[in-house]
Amino acid sequence: MQQLNRDEIAARRSRALKTAWLLAAVAILIFVAFILSGVLNS
Amino acid sequence: MSIELTHGHEHESHAAHDDHHDHKPTGFLNRWLFTTNHKDIGTLYLVFALLMFFTGGAMAMVIRAELFMPGLQLVEPDFFNQMTTMHALIMVFGAVMPAWVGFANWQIPLMIGAPDMALPRMNNWSFWILPFAFTMLLSTLFMDSGGPAAGWTLYPPLSLQGGQSFAFVVFAVHMMGISSIMGSINVIATIMNMRAPGMTLLKMPLFVWTWLITAFLLIAVMPVLAGAVTMLLTDHFFGTSFFNAAGGGDPVMFQHIFWFFGHPEVYIMILPAFGVVSEIIPTFARKPLFGYTAMVYATASIAFLSFIVWAHHMFTVGMPLTGELYFMYATMLIAVPTGVKVFNWVSTMWQGSMTFETPMLFAIGFVVLFTIGGLSGLMLAITAADLQYHDTYFVVAHFHYVLVPGSVFALMAGAYYWLPKWTGHMYSEKWGKIHFWISAISVNILFFPQHYLGLAGMPRRIPDYSTQFADFNMISSIGGFIFGASQLIFVGVIVHCVYKSRQAASGRVWEGAKGLEWILPSPPPYHSFNTPPVIDATTVAHAEQAH
């Protein structure tokens, strides 16, 4: 068994949150860019 | 970091020790409504998917009953169209996709040695959006204007001619999309950040790999669908003309956009199936998976190609010859990585010490019948031939072969494979095999004649048809009724396994099984892998892939 210490657990959590925010931003960006392209083209 | 060196059997005793400190929430609401535990949320997803499977299946029974013979017998044509549309929306977004998310929730943390999903509270939210989305979608059937009836593709101008209930459909699709995106974010965040030390990417089980790639597909295409239906909404209710030809809009543009989402969506439903089958076949062939790395690259190739082939769904709309040629050849290219997969599954079985428990039967059924669906897909990719097949029952036969004995059989295989792990009890092998054989025979009676109907020219999405199609339709409906009824056996097997079975499952369950989930006891403790496991050749299937 490998014991993770508190700092490592906190670092993992922080990395996971960063990943999640980045992916959420990408999803929102695709949605907004898509609608905007439709509006601008029409 | 302090490292304790232990091996498989000691993991199990440690996990059993964890079990003494389970800290399961007490009370029904606390346990299920507010849960942040990946196993509980996985169970919620799977139960919800099963409910939706039977809801969508009931609609399929209405469709097959009406088509049992020519003429209009049971339902009005408009209600028939609502049934075909709702059946598809419910099966795709309510049954197959949530079922795979349920598997992801249960298995990914167990397979990579993580204590839970990376974002447990968002995980809870991802699930609990779904019942509201589908309540909203199903409620349209009771509204004056009825449910959506333009097909799951929601093509304008037909979809724009629906009534007020269309807004409910669009919001339901939005909510399903939000749920899927949040689920995908969680899967990626978990796999990228929560793996046990030593679990490198190329040691991950194939199921985890296929889900990682699926999650990226979902994040890329669900916002596109959300954007497209938002534009439909504003066209319908706010006088815009994105897709309304009368106002200068372009309905064909919607088809391009829809299939830019729709084709990857097919792979979203089938890639996790590839992963499950890649776990099951090595276990029951008692051999390592043939060509693990090739399988990973083939999955990624299929995902990439799925983005650049969408217009093969709309050859008949008309496009430049170069466009037709490009989409035809690009579509055919998908057969290469898919062929790699089928070859590797067969090679894994080759000279293996195979046994045929229910999960293996469903996995082999998947390989054979999915391949039939793949081959009819190749036929549809040929532009000149597609002009004949388009919008006929040949297309219906093709995608049902991919999705029912394809994706649904893999779901069944996975359920039988991991059910003893999840519940701690063995299911009834006898009834599992009965379920498989009735399903495998009836699904072919149901869908194979539809190839002939399509080749003979029977159009899809019609409640009545020419008498020349009567015999094959009757055979197909009989197959449908048997297939539908046989799924009740599955429910019986699950209920028996959970509540009645007295045969306890061991930690490893299957003799040939290898992977981190099998070093835990069955059922695994409520909180597992609080201490990460050691990753070595005794605990993971692909340790030799380490570079």
C-alpha cells in the first residue's frame, strides 16, 4: 500500500478542479462560438 | 510518501478492514438523493437506464404492433411518429448513454485505484438532472400538441411545425446535454488526476481508455447539439430564421450541424462497449488481450474519424461530387481501426482456454452481430448505393444491429460480468444463459428481415405499408415481441442476484479476471482504495505495457 499524505491529496484535488474548469470552459466556448457564428452569418 | 509493499491477497484483507469503517449514510434520502459515493451514483444511473430501457422498449412494442400487418390498426399516424421519435430519444439519451455513465461511475475508480470520482458533488448533480429532463420530455406526450414527431434528428422545417411542447423537448435536450458534459468532465478529471501511483496511461484497462476518449467526444459534440436546438427554439418561438427557408435560413445547414454531433454520438454509445468486451474476452479466454496498444490507438482513430464523416448521413440532400467521394472514402476508412479491434478480439480467443459463461456469450454475440452492423454500414457508405438505401428499413436494420446486439449486448455482458462484484452474490448462470439465447435468436428475427424490407424499398417512419412488405414485417414484429419479453428475464436475474441469491461471490469472481477491481472483496467496501494499491504485474492486466 502506498500512503498519500495530505499535501499530495490536496494537490490532486487542485489539479482535478483545474482540469474540470478547463473542460467546462471549452464546452461553453464551443456552445457560445457556435451560436455566435450562426448569428453573425445570418 | 511512505510505501508499504504488499500484494494481491493483502489488498483484499486491507479492503475488508476498510469495510469495518463503511460510514454508509443512514436513511433513504441521505443514501440516494444526497449521495456523493461513486458506487451509489453508478447504481442510480444503472437503475434509471433500465427504467428508460423498458419505457423506450414499450414504445418499440407499440411500433412493432402497428407494423404487424398492413393498414392502420392500433394508433393514429401522428402518434406513431411520436412513438418513433420518443423511442429513439429515450433509448439514446435515457437508456444507453446513462447506462454507460453508470458503468463508468462504478468501474473507473475501482479500475484505476482511486477512492472516488474527482468531483463527487457534481457527480450527484449530473445524475439528478436526468429524471427531471426525462419527466419533461415524457410529459409532452400528454400535451395538446403531443410529443415530438419529426424523428430524433429534429430536422426543420418539420420539427418547427410542432406545437408548444417543442420548447419542453429542447429544454429536455439541454438538460441531458448538461448532464452528459458534467459526467464527462468528471470522467476526464478522475482519469487524469486520480490514478493510483504507478498506474500509467498505458497500464489502464481498455474500458477506462475507451471512456476517456468517449468523454472527450462528448465534450466536443454535446455543445454543438445544444447550440443547434437553441437555434431551432428561437426559430420556432422568437421569429429568427437560422434554419427557416422562408426567412432566408438554411434547413440543410441544420442537417450538417446535427450530424456533426450525431455521428460521434454513435461512437459515444459504442466505444465503451468496445472497452467492456475487451475486458471480458481475455478473462474467459484466459489470455491477455491481443494487441493492447493497437486497441488504444484504434479507439482514438475511430474517435478522430467520427468527426470527419458526418455527411454520409445526407448523401441524398445533394452535394458536389468531390464531397460525396470524400465522405464515402473517409467513412470506409473507419473499417480499418474497427477491423483491428475485431481481429484482436478474435486473436485473443484464438487457442485460449475458453469457457462460455453468460458475460462471454454476450461478448461473443456482440463481436459477431456488431460486425454485421458494421458491414451494412460499409454498404451504406457507398454513395451510389446509399441513394437506394437512404431512409429505408435497411438503415433501420443497420443501426439497430450496431446499437442493440452491439451496444445493448455489451451492456448486458458488462452487467453479468460485474454484477457479482457489485452485489457480492452470483447470479443464476442458467437463467443468464436462457436470457442470452432467447435474446440472440429473437434480435436476429427482429432486425435481419428489415434488411430485405429496406432493399425492397420500404421507407422508415411510416405506420402503414404496401402489402408486399407484410410477411417480413410480421416476422420482424414476432421477433420484437420475443426480444422485448425476454428482457424481463434480465430483470428477474438481477432481482434474484441482489435479494435472493445465496451463492456468495469471491473477490476475484472469475478465474481469469485481472485488474484492480478484483483485488477488492465482493461487494467492495463503500469507501475503497482510500489507500492507493500497488500497481504491478500481479494486480493489473497490462503491466507489461510499462515503458
